[in-house]
Amino acid sequence: MASRLHAHIGTFRQLEILLAVFEGGSIKAAAESLFLTQPTVSMQLKKLSEAIGLPLYQQVGRQLKFTDAGLATVATSRQIMQQCETLDMHLSNLRGLKSGTLRIACATTAKYFIPHLLGPFCKRYPGIDIQFTVANRQQVIERFEQGVDDFYVFSYVPQELDLEVIEFMSNDLVAIANAEHPFAKRKQVSLAEFSAQSFIIREEGSGTRYVTEQFFKANNIKPNVRMTIASNEAIIHSVLSGMGVAILSAHTLAFGDSYNVKVINVSSLPIQSKWSFSWAKSQQLSPIAKVFLDYVETEGKAMMKKAIRLQ
């Protein structure tokens, strides 16, 4: 006999509310994202918990700690919602339309070029909704493990993840200093000299930090780290104020604002890598995700190469 759990597990709306609470981390955040009142959110979750027959979460101080039953329901809710979106896109395609939601999570530095890639695509398919999440490398990995998004954009793809990968474009990490720094006037600086300066580095979990640390380790050099900052922009302004030097993606400068910083010619630099679009091998891409992937591999690549040359 087939399981009858679906007969009492709750409504699609309740599952949507549960996901909003899990992803937002609180009843308040979920209520704001769904334009509901907090009592309504609490009441719907109570009904869902009663239908399942087990508590979904516990209040620990100011934080919500999800139970095993809650985590299992969250995982299944994501699958149900994704299947509903896939059905909606299939039906829209049969009507000759293109609609649905495309979800992309990218490492922080990729935020400088992903919007330039999405702009023309959204103009071509105006019925498509985009959910674009910017996070550090570790947070993007966590989103992959939760199965939240269609695509995950990495510079250094985590080898431990079961991913399909297409390389998209180069991502060179370069040394920067204030334009008034003595190094800015030199034709070349040794890596030892550069690393002896006050060095500003990204936070733990950042892809840029991961790559930078691997680079210094491979060269048997320990940089003089004086400051850790979780923002490319804040690092640039710290460099501008004379607080130190740094290594950042060239895209941070190419697609960001014009800053009075200088790329320094340091031996062994730049660190060369590639931006990649990734997705789970076990995941069946939605119709609109397939269309976007084809766009990325053809027009998108060509467009971004041209944009970089014009910088």
C-alpha cells in the first residue's frame, strides 16, 4: 500500500513557510520575506508539526534549532518545491513561454561579473525570476549540500563535491598596493619583499583566502598578516588608506569602481585560476536551467571575454 503521509503532511504553503523559517533563521525573517505576520507563520508551523506528529524545531535562546524531523521535512520540502517549479516550467514551455525561477549562488568575487552575464539573459526571457545569492566559498558549499540552487559559481571547485563543472573564464589573483606605495614605482618586487609588508587577507571560508594560503604554502612563505576583512571593498579601502597590501581577484578592480590602487608586479604572481559553473551530478536541471547553461557556454563566454578586454 502506498504511504498516506501526503494526506496529512500539510499544505504547500506550510512547506514554503517552513523553508522560509529554516533559510531565514527566525520566525520574523520568514514573516518579512513572505509578507505574513509572525503569528500567522507560527500558527502554520504549529499545524504542520501537529500533522507530522513530531516537533520541527526548538527555541534555544534567540536561535531556532531544527530537530531531525524538522531537517528531514525541510529536505523533502525543497524537493517538492523544486518539482513544482519544474512542472510549472514544463507547462509554460508547452504554452510557448519561458518562465520559472533560476537560482544561482556564487562566491563573493563573482558578484562583480555575474550581473553582467544575467542582464542580457533576463532581457531575452523577461518572465524568468532570478534568485542570486552572494556568499563566501564555504557558504556556497553549504548551499550545495542543502541542494538549494541550480548553479554554484566557484573559482577553485571543491574536489570533494560530486559536481558537473564547466569552466567559464579566467580569474587571476593579483597583488595590489596604494598607488603611492614604493612598490608601485618598481618594475618588479620579490614575493619575499611583498609578503613582509602588512598583509590584509579575506576571512576564513573565503575562496580568495583559500587560494592565497595555498599559494604562500606552495612557495614556503608566511605572509605578515595584520588584518582580516570579510569584504573585497573594505580591503581595497584599507589598501588605499595605507594600512597594507593585499591579493585580490583582478575582477574586483575590472568590474568594480575605479580605485586609486596599483597592481604590483610581484614575482610568481598572478595566481591563475578559472571561474566555473557547477551543479550536482545527481540533479536534473530544470528547463530554464538548461537554457541558461547553453547561454553561458556560448554567448555568455564570448560576451564576458569581450567585456574583460574592454576594461
